[in-house]
Amino acid sequence: MILEDIKKRARKYHKETVDIRRHLHQYPELSFQEKKTGKFIKKKLAELKIPHKHGIAENGVVGIIKGKDPGKKVLALRADIDALPITEINKVKYKSKNPGVMHACGHDVHTASLLGSAKILNEIRDQFTGTIKLIFQPAEERFPGGASIMIKEGVLKHPNTHHILGQHVHPPLAVGKIGMRAGNYMASADEMYMTVTGRGGHGALPHDCIDPVVITSQIIVALQQVISRRANPTTPTVITFGKINSTGGSTNIIPNEVKLEGTFRTMDEKWRAKAHKLMREVAHGIAKSMGGKCKLHIDKGYPVLFNHEELTKATRKHAVEFLGKRNVVDLPIRMTAEDFAYYSQKIPACFYRLGTGNKKRGITSPVHTNTFDIDESSLELSTGLMSWLAIRQLGNGKI
């Protein structure tokens, strides 16, 4: 049966997939700078004789695998390819060779997995009906997100794509398992840039000044209250300011200006728009009432990631076929964000998590840390499972 055939091929190509992952891990590139990564992917697809196009959103690559009756249904599989500005401290042979840059979010795993799946699916293309689109996407980690650019450049067209699947490493989940959640799964993410202006002076003479530090403190507390008092309690919402700087302030100097940077996240697009308006009104009003001024700029970032109910239900069923029921778990919502959300706003999508942790081997570090790594046995599962999910979603495959 095709399920066992896919598992056999995933085992056969496991070492090759690991080698690809290690190469990518050693040569990470930041968002919008993935030139060598894109060329590497292009080379691998050419070796597999998979038709492809390079240069979408600058460094993105899209491959096409046609089965029987290719126009019947088109399914996309997506992997992101960029890395993070983190200095790796792991003592491994495949440690990053690019100073200050690291695949600390597993995008090397995603890319290697999709290349492995591409090899399997290309070899069995006479056994499925429809078309599989391979999306190797740049710049997931940086606003405005490579997904939004690829969509604008037509990645979901030519041919028109009906569904899309994506996977992401998940260190808290043990290797051998996957997790998913239907409906709203990951939050929207907006970047907030605020400038509060007052009138500086001597710290001992605040009555002669308009203190932007005090104004700022009032605004921060008030904006937190916008969330706690105005948001529906059933709608997860987070506002966090992670950076505050004053211009010219000191122990005895009241500055003229304070700058803040933060993030606003929620699970409801209507509330998101309303909250933006409320936050601007509150920040401006408080500053004005205290004699100062406030400018709040909000960069509207990634939208809510919505896992299509029916597609996710079907994906879960197919994952159980491949892994067994106990190895497919439910996940809670996450207030982190992913630009895969842009795809989910356009077509039915399912974004699931791949277990990569191994407590016995000490592989437990979270993503976005300088000690992040994976249990590489997960690469056999990731390639085999994605191949199986693709086959089944296209309406093919027997257990």
C-alpha cells in the first residue's frame, strides 16, 4: 500500500534529508537576504527534475509536481527559509558558520522536510491525481512577511491553489508526535511605535516642565486598561511594550521626548481594528490632558492564523492514519504569530506542529534561543507525513 511505501521512502532518504538540514543550518541567511538558500533549493529541485521558478519575492522558489489529471485539484505545501539574528552557542558539527545568524526557529528543518517530501512525491506522481505546489518562502521572520509578498506576486495562482498545508517545529512536543488545532490558532501581530513629546528641564523643577516620562507611564497603564476593560474576555489579547528610550534624559534631567516600541496581538480581526482606534484616542487624549503630545504609529502586521475547520479535521484524520491516534495531540491557541496566516486568509489552510524535542537527550531549548536544536529523527516523520497528507488531501492513497 502507498502508506507503507511512503514510510519506506522517508526512511531511505532520511540521511539525505538530515544532510540537507545540516547544510542549511550551517549557512543561515536573514530575512530578505536568502540568496544562497534560494539558489540551493533551486539546485535541489533541478536535480530532482521538478519544474520550478526562482525569484518570487526576491529569493522564494516554487516547484510544481503534476500527477494524473493535474487540473483537478491543486494543493500547496509551504516551508519558510529565513533565519534569525542570533549567535549560536551549540557545540555541534553543523553549527552556524555565519556569525550572528542562526536557524533558531527551525526553518532549516521546514525546508529540508519539504525537499524530502518533494523527492518522495515526485517519485510517486503517477499514483496521485492533481497537482502539488511546493512553496519555499523567504522572510517569515520580518514584517511585512514574505507570504504577503508571494501572494501579491501570484504564488496562489497559475495554477489556482485550492488548499495549503504548513508545518512548524515544536520543541515542547516529543519527537514522534504532531499537534494541531482547528479554527483560530495563532494571533495577529502589529508593531507599535509611539513618540511622547513634552518640555524638558531640570529634574528638581518639574513644575517648569512637561514631563514626557510621567505622561508615558500614564499611557502605558491606560493602554493595558483598554485591553482589560474593553476587550471581550473571550477574545485573547496582548499588548506589550518592550523598548522605552528617552531623548536627553538623565538622573536629574527631564527629557523632551520619550519613544516606545511594542506589540499588539489578538485573535479577532474586528476587535483588532477597533482596538487600534481606541489606543490612538487614549494615548493622544492623555498626552493632551497633561500638556504634551503623542504620536502613535501602528504597523499592521500578520493577521490571525485560521486553520480551516474541515481541512484540519481531515488532516488530523490522515495524520492518525500515519502516526496512530496517541501521537496526534490537540494544541492550545498561541499568541505568537506566523505569516502563514496570510495564506489562511485567502484559501483553506492547515498549519500543524512537528514534535522535535527529546528530554532524554537534552533537546529542550525553545525556538528563538541560541541553544535551539532538534532531534533529527523527526526529519523522517516530517517528510513522510507531509507526503502522506498531500496524497490524502488530493483524494488519493490507501492505507
